[in-house]
Amino acid sequence: MRQKVPDNPNRSIRQGPKQSPWNGRPTGSAGLKTTGLIAESDRLRTAWTQYESDLLDRYLVTGVEDPRINLQSIISRAFLIDAIRPDDFTGLVQEEFRFSICLNFILHILMTGCFQASRKSILDAIVQDRQAYGDVVIPSYLRRCFELISGEKRDIPDYIAQALTRSASGENSYLPDGALSTFEHIWGRELSFHGEAKSISVLEPACGSANDYRYLHSFGVSKFLDYTGFDICAKNIANARRRFPTVDFEVGNVLDIPADDKSYDYLFVHDIFEHLSPAAVDIALAEICRVTRKEACLSFFNMADIDEHVVEPAGLYYWNTLSVKKVRRVLMDSACDIDVVHIDTFLRDNYDCDDYHNKEAYTLMVSFDA
């Protein structure tokens, strides 16, 4: 029998939300419309609850999923920063996108056989602007980026050299924290210079163990947010509350969000829709539209420009390929505009990067204000 997660010792000191709209409707599966969706919710809950709390706390925050270098996490942070300070940081966001593709490339070559002894040789090849080192083809975007950040008047630390000369540490076993945290420090500094701003209310469904919130906090974004995160797995919420005892983390279900209509200004979500049945996808999208007042940033890890969803049951849940056309049609019932971003195409068109690790990743920016 797996160990039961103990009650959070800090739970009693949580300040919780201030008159949160979360408290406006009953929680649980009572609001779901059919027995089938209640059963699906129970299976999803079981699928995640079967894992130990420590594993859940590390899930989706290491390797290419590390929110410091995962492009879709960076997009979500940029989405919130732009809501707080419209158009103030466009150039810096673009540089962080460049940072993401460069460190992901270095991570890939290190994970696939270029061991510590050859790091310096790879860096030497980049310094010499060579197109390859042995079997490793060095892409033009990496060479161009090194040129930009290694000059005498650089504004951004040379994270490429750091990644290839310093020892790996922390949760990521291949890249050093100094390189990984480059923009964590930059954003913390930049946002501290901008004083106080009126907070925006933000909802994050499927928040995991504060997977992305922990970096909203360390990047200095969270101080501008009136944030609520929820997850169907109580172990994830216990982890999140242990990390942030005064932040509003709740057990909840994206198929029945216990909040009034238009309760939150902004919403962002990662890695949930592909794990739902087609009927549940439509309901989850409708719920997200119902509770969001201004804009939502929806990240998909397995989507394609196809006419129908490709349904793939995977044990207790699904691993579907979703149709961008069908998802867009559902959203347009409530939205006034949708910006569809195919991550691979975006990187190829803007950064000459054609080696992004997930060709099926999409982010949809959904606007509800006219």
C-alpha cells in the first residue's frame, strides 16, 4: 500500500484567497453532467494519486520540461508579464525565446552522448563559428546567439559558455543552475525595478505541484498576481501548499470549475487536454471560457492541423492527438479572437530553428474582450 500523504503542517497558517470566487460554487463531481464524466474524473484522479508525492513534485520540472527553458512555460510567463506591463518587455521576451532554444539544443546533445570531456571542444567549435564538431551539427541560431551574448557590450550573461564549462547541478543532471537560471535573475531584477502594480486575478487549472508557479515566484511575477491554482490530485496540492503555504492552491476539476462566470481576468494551463476524452475536452474548454474574463493561454503538447481528434486510450486516461480545428471551433463559441501558435513553425520562422524537440506543440492565445 502506498503511503498516505500527511496533512500539511502549514495548512492552518494559509491565508488563502480574499473572498475568492472559488468559494462561490460547490466543489467535487456533483456538478458534472453525466456518470461517464464522473467516472473519467475518478480515473484521472487515480492515475496521479498512485504516484509518490516526491515523484509528483519532480514531474514536469526537469530536462526539456524545466519551466526555465521550456518554451511553452516561457510563453505563459510572458503572457502574464504582458498583462501586467503591456509591451514593456517585448525585446527581453524575444531574447528568452532564443535562450530556450539554445539551452534545449545543448541539453539534447549532452543527453545523447556528448559527455563532460567533450563540452569544451563543443564550445571551442562555437567560438570558432564552425558548423560542426565531429557528428554534432552546430545550428546557425546557436552560433548567432553566441555572437550576441559573448561580446564586450553584452547585456545578457554568456549562458552558452556557462552551460558548456560549468558542472551540472540541482534538479537538472546535465545543465548547471547558473546557466538555467539566467533569465530567472534577469526577470527578478527587471520586475523589481517596476515597483507595485495593480494585481491581476489568474487561474491555473492542472497546476501540479506548483510546477510553473514556483518559477512565477522565483522570477518575480507572482507578486503582481492574485493567483489560484487547482489540480485533481490531492497529493499535488499538498506539495504545492508545502512550498507556498499562503498561496491559494485547491483540489479541483477542470470539468467542473467551482467559480462564478468571468471570475478571473486571466487563465493559463499546460498539459491536460490531451489526457481527456473528446467529450471531456469540449467541457473543459467551455469551463475555461466560462470563468475567464479577458484572456487565456492554453498549451497543448500533442496537437495537429487535422480534421478530427485521434483518440488513444492510455490506461486510466488518454494520450490523444487533438485537432486544432475542432478545438478552435469550440473556443469560438465564447471567444472573440484566437491566436494559434504552432511552436515549431514559430521557431523556424523567427529564429531559423528547425530542431525543436516537440513538433506537435501548440499554444493558443484566446481573447474574450471585444
